[in-house]
Amino acid sequence: MPLSNSTSAPAAEVLLPEGLEAESLPRHVALVMDGNSRWAAARGLPPTDGHEHGMRALMKTVRLSRAWGIRVLTAFGFSLENWNRPKAEVDFLMALIERFINDNLAEFMREGTRLRIIGDRSRLPVSVQKTARDAEEATRNNSRLHLVLAISYSGRMDIVQACRKLAQKVDAKLLRPEDIDESLFADELQTSCAADEASSSCPDLLIRTSGELRLSNFLLWQSAYSELFFTDTLWPDFGEAQYLQALRAFQSRDRRFGARKN
């Protein structure tokens, strides 16, 4: 598909469901999409069916996020540790990710969605790397929703690679150690691609499905002050009702960031 320098779609009027208030919605939502295999097993289906339905659930969430004015959606699609899964499953997931990008690129262009991939790209199949690069270039001027897919991603390795970049700058005399602060460090994290004037690279709300109560090495630095929402819903069943529940819960939280409100 030829690359283009498309501008984003005109911003549509945001019509929010009852109970949501535009001024108190999270700007950045992160997703740990867990439970695909359990969803399939409960139905006597192979894990691949669960992953297929999981990608459909992701696209539904992308559309809802765009419609409700969420600025950034970061989805954990494949962890660095997932390379330890059986080769047949890994190969299927790589092909599924590539197909997800190709099948939805036209909609991303039409509806103003910018796509970025974070993680260790060197381990991805060459065709997936190319598909990701082409889609990023094609959507780079879009700004209605920033969709970040974490593929071959590790929160710990993200921190390590940021440290290495800063160390290289110090070694090259481009930076003094005493000048390093949280802001400079955050700029070297892979999620810095999501930061702009209207949104932060740190998620306001992190949602995890399937009943597991952990971050699983996802956005460890960035989630320091994220509101966490855990649901027993398996990811393929995650839809509008569950998303609304998470957003309403977020709006009920008192976010103090360590301070005390008068």
C-alpha cells in the first residue's frame, strides 16, 4: 500500500454515554488484554480462536475510545516473555498482528487514528516489521486517537534501554549525570511517542481483564500513578458495558498524586 501524508479526520462531536463526563475522562488508557486462551478453552475451541476474537475486541475498544474522546490507547499485544510460548502459537500471533494492522489501516486513515508500535522490533518477523513501519508512516499525521501496540514489549527492558541511551549521552559528553531527571528519563522510554500537548505517555487508567491482579511487566515506570481497574471478564468478552464500567470507576477515583487536597 502506498504511503501518504494524510491529515487526520475532522474531530467529530463527542457524544458520551450516560454517566461519563468529558472533563473527567482519562486521556490515556492502557490495556492488558488477558484471557484469550481461557475464553477459547471454555468453549472447546483452540487458542487461536480466542486470539482471533481478542483482536476483534481490541478493534471495538479502539472505536469506542475514538468515539468517546480518549486520546491515547496503549494495548499490550505480545510480551517479551511470550516468545517462550510454542512456536506454532507465536507464529500465529505474529501473522494475526500483521493482519490486524493491514485489515484496519484504511479505517485508521479514514478516522484519524495514528499507529505506533513499541517493543523489541528486532525479534519480529521481517514482514511484520515492514507492515508496522509502513502503517506508522501512513498514519503519522493523524491525531484523533493515538493507538500504541506493545509488541515484544517488556517494562523492565524499556527502563534498561532508557538507561543505556542516557548513559551513551553522558559518555558522549552530551549530558551531565546531574542533569538527568524524571522528565529526561521519560523522554527515553518507548512510550514517549504517545506524548503531545494534549496527552501524556503515562496512562491515567490501566485496565486488566481475566481476573489476574498484576501488571505482568507492562509499563512499570509509566504506571506509577495510573488508576488500576481489574475485571473478571475475559478479553474477548470485553465490550462497551465493561469499558463503561472501567471509565465510570475511574471518574469516581480521587487522584491526589501523593498530595493532600484541602
